[in-house]
Amino acid sequence: MDRRHWRATRHQYIERHSGAVRDERLYGDSLVAFLYADLHERAPALYRWATSAAASRLLAWLNYDSMLGSRAAGVRAFLAVCGVDLAECVEPAERLDTARKLFERQIRYWDCRPMSEDPSVVASPADARVLVGPLCDVSPPCLKGKFFDLDDLVGRDRAPWRAAFEGGDFAILRLTPDKYHYNHVPVDGRVVDFYEIPGGYHSCNPGAVVSVVTPHSKNRRVVTILETDLSGASAVGTVAMIEVAALMVGDICQRYSADRYTAPQPVRPGMWLKKGAPKSLFRPGGSTVVLLFQRRRVSFAEDIVANMRRADVESRLSHGLGQPVAETDVAVRSELARSVGRP
């Protein structure tokens, strides 16, 4: 997709509670178009630097920590444009006076992000725009081959996990810069593995995604493997929660809190994680969470599946993949899928 066509193509998503089609405001779109439609082809060395950790930290500082990026007037303008509801926040609105404080805000999720009490429900780990699909190639759209390579995503030295998820299912949840940036635990279970995989810092802008093959398995990521076939757990088999860094997201801070946001602690093997509890924080900007499920262990919510095939949504993903591919905007802790029982 060349830069002129990129800028001419808008990106829409589906609002879950109403089914309405909404236009997405793509923050930093000119910069991302320049990186992926110009530098990628004309200056590959500069492009590699622009998607490096050093460049990502510099861009984050310029946008969120510099005098320009931290001005209260700029923060208020951003709030007005994207409609962030500060009434949800734990901190009083007047304390959220810099861009970084805004992006790292905590919310009263126990009040404003209700979660089903049904133990069979898999909860969305983030306020995000979601796509779901199979890890096999039996039905279009075959998104996993464009968004990630399974072997690279979980790590080529982790053969047991590659085997565990072969033929299973996935969910890709894209956080836009205006979103609440804590990730929550999608299921009840015990951590059986936890590790980091180094990588780059590609943008999660939809135009960038269709320009770069398997971007999520090229970026830096943190992998948490949860076992849920245990007493008191969610009974959906082994689940991978993969937190993917992106352009201007330099840190993925693990800060699990069983009780609201109190006593945060790093995630480690052997820990029991409670569904719906805060697990980590992206600092700052937009990024992605990928969930992997074993074969025939979950059934995704019907509205999310139906929305993906809607042809009335103008999506850069549809344009890049040549078939309808529409995201649904979901709330953290809302229903993403359900257990279909043990095999």
C-alpha cells in the first residue's frame, strides 16, 4: 500500500454494544505511513533504526515526556478528541495532567467493566479491537499467516508450547493509544511458564500490519502460559497470553494485583492468576495482546465472529487482505469466548 493510497483509506471498526460502524482516529498516521510506505522501500537501514528499541524510546519521550508532549493543554485536547471518560479513573481528573499519566491511568474496573460470574466465560484481557480465528488454514480469512507465525510467536525453542497450540484458536486484541492500557487476566489458572522474546517495535496501526508480514511475531513480546485444567480454574486447557510491544511502547510492566491495584507483583511460574485481575501495563502508546487456545477448547462470542465478515465496514485490513476483515471494539473483562468443556 503506497503512502497516498494509505492516507486515502480510512479505517473503521464495529462498536460492540450497538453494532454501529465507527471511524477510527489513527494517531500518528502520517509518521507511520512515512515509515512503512516510504522508508521501508527507499531507506531500509533507516527503517530498521526507526523500528528499533532506541527509536521507540525516543519517540515515546517526545510524545509523552517532553515539554511539548506533556503540556496540559495538549492533554485536554486529546481527551476532547478521543472521548476518554475521566469519571472512570481512580485518580481525580486534575491529577492526570500529563500525557504519560493519562496513558497509565487506573480505572474503577470493578464498577465500570463488569465481568460475568459464569466460570465458563473467557474474559477480554483489554479494552481493545479484536479479531479471532483458527490456527489451522481451513477457513478464510487466514489471519494468523499475516499477523504472526506460530513458531516465532511462542519461540522456536519452546517446542512443547508450539505443539500444544497447533490447530487451536487465537484472538488478536489491538489497543489504540486512547485506550486504558492495563491488561487483565482472561482466565483463572496457574502460571506454568513465563518468558520474554526479544524483537523490534513495529507499529500496530492497521496499515502497518498489512505492510509487514507477521509483525506480532517480530516484535518484542512477553509470553505467559496458564494451565486451566485444575480445580477452581477455567477448564479451557492451556492458554497463552502474549503481550506484544510496538512503536513507542518501550515497557511491558508486569504488576499483577489480586485485589484491585494493590500490592502489585511481577508474574512468575507457580503463581495463581485470578480472572479479571490486572496483570500488566503497556508504557505508553498502543500495542497488542494475542491469546492462544488449544484445539476445540473455546467457542468465540457469536457477535465477534459475525462482525468480522461484515462487508459494510471500510477497513485497511480488508483492503490489504482482499476480503472483509472487521474488528469489534470490546471492553476489558467482557465476554470474549466460552469453554466448550474438556476433550
